[in-house]
Amino acid sequence: MLIGVTAVYSFYYVTRAVLDVAKKPLISAGVFDADQLGTIGAMMTGAYAVGKLVNGWIADRVNIARFLPLGLFLSAMINLAMAANVAFGVACALWLLNGYVQGVGAASSVRGLTQWFSPSEHGRVYGFWSGAHSAGEFLTLIGTAALISHAGWRAGFIGPGIACAFVALIAAMLLKDRPQAYGLPEIHAWKGEPHDDTASTREAQLEVLRNPAIWTCALASAFLFVTRFGIKSWGVYYLQEAHGFTLVGASFMIGVNAISGLAGALAYGFVSDVWFRGRRPPATLLFGIIELAALLTMFYGPRSVPVLVTALFVYGFSLSGILAVLGGLFAVDLSSKRAAGLAMGFIGFVSYIGATIQEKVSGALIQANTTVGPDGRAHVDFSTPIAIWVGASFASMAIAATLWRVRAKP
């Protein structure tokens, strides 16, 4: 179940992150400009925020063995439609719809995992599953970049669309619903661990929305997502413009942090579960300091490839750990497993509001700071967006630190 859910969710990223790689080819082909791409990206993240909240509520009530593959299949079909389109309005509508169906992924995954694993295992299990972010981004950055380089930007949508439709069909045949659906006991009973399951699903979901610690976690996550999506959405374009990398080279460089993110997510789960005995705030602060140092080195350190590679590696490692906890793990710790889907959905809703604002603001700033030199080539000043990305990461770390004394729900 763990491997299956992780694999399926990693492919959600393949159909979500195509636009991140295709930005410069689309701009160079005159299909869209940077401001328009920022708007299209904001359509995705805005709808994704709503989709995570609504689908999180739904995921607590349905068979996720069917619901999770359905979202991926619909996203695959939307990618195929994007390949046939060059109209700005249609692109906005398609990516808006893609954002909503993408919201099925995380909430359904976490809801399934909390049904099959006990609270004492959540850190390691969630850390493993969080590796799907990095695996999916790496597949997109390397595979999609290669497709676009050899066959044009349309291939970047067609390839992932076909691959993810196939994965969705396989997943629908192999995934499982909660243990009780197969005559098995609930996980806490099997493990002999204390668990408060007296509240109904509706009552447990209302508890999530009333918990101030979850709201604080959501705010910290929103600032983290400003940084995360700043680099995720614009990093390839930044390296092409500011450092002169090719599309494949820039994609590989950003892919470095995706590779290290696999290790970072696992390390965070182990550190918080074992070293800090299930306490998330100390591990979060440790990873936050490392992430901020990597960002400062990446953007303000020596301009050399070895330094950049090292900074990207450390950034990806630390970011994945923080993303695991602020992006849902801590909220799930503070909630009943009956409301795990909504807890994940609510965190995602607030987080992607931050990502949406970033997407539009960064796109507008990049477009406004693009000038054409005497040689006829465009030159982009990224200094203002970079300052926003780094500042948001510091704000996230500071807000998360206020949760130092908060304990997980038994």
C-alpha cells in the first residue's frame, strides 16, 4: 500500500509540473509570455488549493483505491488537451481544471496511509511517501525536458499524458481501500496502541477547522510554498537566463534538489520519530536553518557550478523534510485519522494560496524586469523575486517555531 500510493502520487507530479519545464520553449515560440505563464500557473495553484480542501473532505468518505487513480487519469487527459492548444483563455481553463483534479492526490494518499499505519509510524511512513514529490519532479525535469528538447513543447504534454493514463489504470486494479473493507481490524487495535476514535467523521473534521495549531501550521506552510514554488516554477527559466544553462542542463540542475529530496524526506521522518521521539518542531527548526543557509548560498554565494550544485542538493534535502511536516504530517498528527483527508486538504488549501500569489507576482515581476539589449536578446533581472522567495522561507521558519510546545494527538 505504501509503495503503491507513493508511486501513484509521484505521477501526479508528472502531469502537474510540465509547465515548469516548458516555460522558456513556450516563450521562445511566442505562444505565451512570462506574465501569461504566471497567470496560467496561478490558475493551477488556485484551483489546486480549492481542490485539496474539497477533495480532502470527500477522501474521508470514499474508497480511495478508486478515487486516487481517477484524479490521475483526468489530469492525464487534460495534459493531452493542452498539447493541442495555443489559446491563452483555453490554457487557463484547462490548467484550472487540472489544478482541481490534482487536489485528489495528496488527501487521498494520506487518508489511505493513516488507515494502514499507526501514529507511531507516521513520521517514517509520511517521510517515505513525501519522497513522491521529489521522484515526480525528477521524472518531469529529466524526462519531460528531454522530450521537449527533441520533439518540441507539445511532446512535453503528450508523453506525460499517455504515461499517467496507463499508470492510473494499473493503480485502479491494484490499490486497496481501508483494512476494515477486507475484514481486518483497525490499525490501532492490531498494534495495541491507544487511540481516541469516539468522534464521528463530521465531528473530527470540525475539530480540525477549530484547532489554532493547525491554522498556524497552515500559515507557515503557505510561506514555505512561496519559496518552494518560486524555485520549482521559475528555477529552470532562472538558470537558463541568469547562468546560461541549456534547457536540459537547467532541468538537470533543478533535478539535483529533487534527487536529494528523496533522502531528505526519509531523513526527516527518521529524525523526528526516533531522535526527537515523535516531536516535529525541533526537527523542523533544524531542517529550516539548513534550508535557509542553502538558499542564501544558491542566490548570493559564489557563482560557480560546484557551489550551485551543492546548494541545490542541500536545499532539496532540507526542503523535503520541512515540506513533509508543514505540508501535512503535523496536521495529521494533531487530528483524528477519521479526518486525515480534511487535515491534509486544509493545509494544502492555505499552502496553495501562498503558491498562487507567488506564481502571479513572480511572473509579473519577471516580465516587468525583462529588457531587450542591443544584441536583440532578452535579459531578465530576478533580484526582486529571489528576495521574496528567501524572505518567505525565513517567515515560514519563524512561524513554525511558535508550535514548539504543541503535542500530537494520541
